[in-house]
Amino acid sequence: MNTYRALESGADLRKLVERLYPLCRSITGDGVRRTLEILGEHLPLTVHEVPTGTRVLDWTVPPEWNIRDAYVKDATGRRVIDFRESNLHVVGYSVPVSRTMPLAELREHLHTLPEHPAWVPYRTSYYAPAWGFCLAQDALDALPDGDYEVCVDSTLDDGSLTYAEHVVPGRVAEEVLVSCHTCHPSLANDNLAGIAIAAAFAQGIENPRYTYRFLFMPGTIGAITWLARNRERTGRIRAGLVLACAGDPGSLTYKRSRRGDAEIDRVLAYVLSGRSHTITDFSPYGYDERQFCSPGFDLGVGSLTRTPYAGYPEYHTSADDLDFLSTEAMSETLQVLRDAQAVLDRDHTYVNLSPYGEPQLGKRGLYDSLGGRSDAKQAQLAMLWVLNLSDGEHSLLDVAQRSGLPFDSVAAAADALHDAGLLEG
């Protein structure tokens, strides 16, 4: 019997991020597989390998990229740029190279951030054969003219794209998706925090109403591959969230689905209402919500982040490191997911079976059952609101929003009324 390692605290989330941080991930390759192996210590995963050349919607699964080493050496043999020091130093998907060249030629393959001269940028070249190195502007400025030995010890071969799923079976077949990307190397917030939080969220779900499907896959091509292989499943998807940039100290941001009024949009607006947050409309730019919300699928999938895509200076740079993460922020993001699940799973639409006048609650023991509870008045008011709005058109979330009562109180009232034979649904 497998024993999975629990993620019970913010400190546990951080430890998982710390383990994953040194790995060199990309859209394919052994770094992704090792990431999923570590994640598999916390969750049972189904790992899929989709061969190079597989047609997925309008795309094709690319060659698999792996890298053993990369460096630039000066005339003394000193590594002035070193992949072993940071995997951000190499442009992702760089083709193999072994040459000696003058600095003037080398510069054409070097990437820096002049506005942040001490930071190393993150760059990729997935679909156009190229090679390059990333370094701090300060380090580039210190390089003297002369010849440099350049080595990228990488492979681009037929292989596969790797992604994983974890499923928590529900009482019904309808599904809630939670998706996060696994393709970024040493970037702590984008998106290692999301991976850790998704795993902790999955661990805590017990006996849900809906089936929860967690997707750990490379950005863009991963979501496109999953959609291509699961067209028949998309009709079951009731709601979904793409989780990214989930651990920085900024306030929470929710990006609506393409529909704008999907159930997940309403649930997140409600759950976030008591917290510092921003809600933005959908745009076809960002993370994999743009794949799930493409017009052919048009799924009710939104995106939950803290500071959004490209909205903080550290984004896609070496400054998105372990020190940039906030343990408290990760814990808050996780709690938002749990709160959203609680609303999604209990939200329901009922019909009042005694709609002509107010039914007598006392003779059914519904007042007596409240006893001396301090929230007895709130519970009574919740019953009256549920009865009044249970017309087959208003859900419990509608009741909570219109009444201003806590969703838990409204749901508890509905349970009591249903048990007493006053509600159907």
C-alpha cells in the first residue's frame, strides 16, 4: 500500500517547492519526468507519454529536449556562464553547439535585462531551432574582448511529451478541472508554487460531489494535447481553474472565463469578496485558460493567480527565486481553493414544495432544533430566504449573495428544509 507524504502546512508547501526548484524543466524531457516523480510522492498520478510527431489539434508534439551541460569559457578556461550554476543560463530548447567564437559573435546569442542588471532572464526557443545563453547585464559588461569556447550539450530527438493527471472521484460524473504548468525551470512563483498548492488541495478533498481532475502539464502544448486526447470528456467539465503565480506577496487576482458568467466566475467572485483581490475580464492572453476557453471548447474555466501574468518585475527572471515566495501567500491561495470547492460542491438549485405562503416551520421542529444557538436568528433568516428563492431558478449561491448571509448558513438551512420535506432538488 502506498503511503503519500502529506502537505499540511505552508512550510510543507515551501519544502516541496525547494525540492523542485533546481530541476531543469521544459515542455518535454527528463526534468518534467523527475518533477512528476517527486510529485508522485504526494499524490497517485497517472503519467501520460505522447510521442513526438503526434498531431494535437492544430499543433504537433515537438522533439524531446534534454540537456546535460552548457557553458561559455574564457581564454583561461574559466566558465563565465555556467548551466550548472543556474539552469536559467541556457535558452530553453537550445540546439547543440560546440564552437569557439569572438565576443562580438557570441553577443548575438546572449540575453540580458539591462533594466535589472543583476538578474538573469528566462528565455526559450521551443519551435524555432536556435541556441543562446542568458546572463546578468553586469556579467556581460565584465566580459573582455577575445575568443570564447561555447558548449551546449543538449539533444533534440524523437521522444514524447509528458503530463500527469490525478483524479478525486466524486458522487457525480461532472468534473472540476484544476490545471497548472510544469514547463518552467527554476522559477519559484511561476509555477512551482502552483504545483505545490494544487497537490495540497488535491490531498484535502474528501467525498466531493463533483469529480476533481488535476492536470500537471507543460503550458500551451500540454493543454492542447490534453484537449485533443479528451474531446469526449470536455462535455463533463462543469468548472475549472488554471493556477499560476500562486505564491508571491501580491493580492489575489481572478480572471474570468470567456463566458464571463460561468459558475466558476460567480463562485470565485463570492469567495474572494472578503479578501484583498482584483477580478479581470477574460482575454486570449495568459496561461492555459486561453486553451480551455478557445471558442470551440468555451469551457467555464477561469484563472487564479496572485500578481498576474507578467505583472511583477521578477516575472521570468532569476529574481523569481525561493526568497520571492511568501509562505503566507501560498497558504492563502490554498484556502481560496478550498473555499471555492466548498461552495461548488454544495451549491444547488431547489424548488419550494410549499410555495403558497410561508410554511409553518415550528411544527416541523425546525425552530426547536435551533435551541440556544447564538446564530439561531441567522439560521432562521437563512431558512426564510432559501424558501423564498427556491423557485427552480435561484441557486444557494444566489441566495447567499442576495441575502448577505454566509454561504455555509444558507447551505445548512437548505439541508434542514430538504430533510423536512419542504424542498425538492
